[in-house]
Amino acid sequence: MTLHLSDLRACFEGVIPSIIATSSGDGRPNISYLSHVIMIDSDHVALSNQFFAKTAHNIRANPYANLLLVDARNGGQFRLDIVFSHPLEDGVFFDRVATQLQASSEQVGMGGIMKLKGLDVFRVLSIASVPSPVVLQKEAVEEPSRKLIALSRLVDRIAIQNDVGGAIDVVLSGLESEFGYTNTLFMLHDEARRLLATVGSRGYERSGVGSEAAVGEGIIGAAAVKRRLVKVSDMSRVRRYGAAIRTSSVDEERTRAIVLPGMRGAMSQMAVPVMAQDVLLGVLFAESRQRLAFSEEDEAVMTVVARQAAATLALCERLASETQKVAKADKAPAHLQSSFRVVHHAYDDSVFIDNAYVIKGVAGRMLMMMLSLWLREGRTEFTNREIRLSDSLRLPEIKDNLETRLLLLRRRLEEKGTPVRLVRAGRGLIRLELDGVPRLDTVGLPV
């Protein structure tokens, strides 16, 4: 049977190191281990050339070499006869490989050291299977048509959602029910603070709503800053983004930081940017305890879902901002006998309710504005439009994610079980519900 590079896709995931054999101009052999070999197309592969001076020197003297690749799923080995074609130092393909290398190297604290400088491209002359006394088990591959049908079902469900909360919930539940992605995060991009904040999750002990990851750090941050999918297929070779996963939020009140959810023993991770018309709205993330859990088909699924989610979120934001409803001004309910304390720390806009940390930043300012208007005017309903136009909020010059910020605040209030609730009362309209009278206190001065 004739073998093709496409038959060896699992060999290019970087799980098991490959071996390259070269020889100098006078015939002296040299063998080196390679962490990654990258398939470019049906006839070419690429290798990073910056760490193996002897290999690079030999290739320039004698362009012919041999590669030994290993299939991490079953241990199958393949020998490739290759010949050097040309160096590669820029372009779309180079950028994609550089992003993968940077994300992986940052996990082990070597982000600045392992920056990709160049690739050597080789043409594949022949591929041969290395004989083995062990009969290799071939894994069953699901028919692409079945995944395509499942993807169509999920995209249809996302497209009909009319609010950001419903869209995000459908994305995460659909990835689990249709494709078996049990552990996922949906993160919102906060451009002003260069952070990603969790607005939805599946499969974790804690939802982690409000937890944050810095743009540019780790796999999630790399997907955001590079605007492309980032995947690692064997996390045992790199340190995951949350090396010490905390199981409780006991430090929230002290640090004002919510722990990002994470899977103990995760082996595969994939992060995909959620983008609409080249604007980053967030990142969709999935992880698994299995090595090689995410194939090229899974990459395609996550990419299509992220694109549809971005389009739906952008439309929900626009429609909500155009709503012309008038919010009602009601008298504060007389039956509320109890009270609760709300402390606002002006320097970072963090808000504590009865000494429990709730939220900070823009969402914290929005919560204080609504509570203040409830006390002064008896207001219980607020439109997105008036919130966006409020001078007191000092909203960033970003007009595409207010609805998602409100969702983050609403879910955080629910998760903490506070006496404050935000209820969606219609498109572009939210209602404030209280179980007591808030006693507001602001500490410090705004920066």
C-alpha cells in the first residue's frame, strides 16, 4: 500500500519526538531528536532549524536526510527520505508554527528563548513503514459526514439565539452533546484591560465565571493575541496554564481574583479565537485528559462554531443597543425590611456584598450605578442604551460587548447567591431585583 503524508497526521502532533539522520560533506553521520515535524502539504514537511547547529550544517553540505516518525496512537514507525528545499522565515504558515511554539514554550517559562527564527522545508521523496512484530491496531475513524451533520445542527441552534447568554450556553452544551467535548470555556475579550474573562463553562467543579487570563499568556492568551487556533496534543511535555489548580475560591476575598477552571491531568488543549469582521470578541477553549484528543476535524468544528458564535453575539449586541424601550421608574418596594452592605473600592472598581467579593472593573461600576439609581429614584429597569451613554460609568471606547459584560455580571451575582439579581426583561432591557435594601459605601478615590 502506498503511504501518503496525510496518512501520518498523528505523527505530526508532537507527542513522541521524531529522529532526523543527516551526514556531513565527508559522510560522517549525525542523529538528532526533533520535538516537532510539521506537515506543510502532501509533499513537504518543515523542521525548526535554530537549535541543532550540526544538523543545519550537514543539511547545507548534503541536502539528503532521513526522518523517523512515530504514531502516538499505536507506536507505528515510518521512515521518510527527504531532501532540503528552501528556508522559510515569514508568511502565514511560518506565523502559525511560531504561534504554536511560543504557546508551548511559555508553559515551561521559555517564551523568550524558544522564539522561532526559521524553518527548513524539505520535499518528501518516499515514505516506508518500519516493520514491527506487533500487529498495530487501527483506530476507528468517524465518518466526516456525521460530524458535518452534527456541526450543521449546532450552527443552526446558535444562529437562532436572540441573546448572548443563550448563544453561549448553546455553544457549550452543543459541543458536549454533539462532539463529546466535556470540558470547555467561553471567554470574553476585555480590550481595555488586555484580559479574557470567563462568561461560561462546562465540565468543571466551579463555573469560574469572572475568572481571567491575560492576553498573550499561555494557550488561551496566544489564541487571542495571534488571532488563530492554538492546540497542544500532549500536555505532559509542557506545563499547563494553571499548574497549581485550586479547588476552592477561599482566596477571592483577599486577592479579588477568581481562579480559572482547569482539568487535573489534562493532556490535550485547544483554543480558538471568537472573531467577527477581524474584531476579537473572545476565545473558545476545550481540553481533554486524552493525548491526541483533538484531530483536524475537531479543529474545523471549533473554528466554525467560534465563527458562528461571533456572528450571533455581534448581532445580539447591535440589536440590544438599538432598542428604544423606556425603562420604568418604580418606587422602592416598601416590604423590604432587611438590608445588606455593598462596598465599592474605587481604585479598581471591585464590589463586595456582605464581605464577599463579587466583581470588579466595568461590571463593578455598572452594578454600583444601578444600585444608586434604585436608592435615589426607585429605578428597577435599565436599557443598554442608557448604560452605554452614562458618563458616570467611564465605559471604554468599545461598543461591541456591553451585553456580554452584563451577562458576566448577572451570572456572577447568581453564582455568589447575593441578594442582588439582574433579570433579562427583553431585548436591550434588564431588571434589577433585590432581597433587601442596599447600604452603599465607597472606599478610596477613582484613579
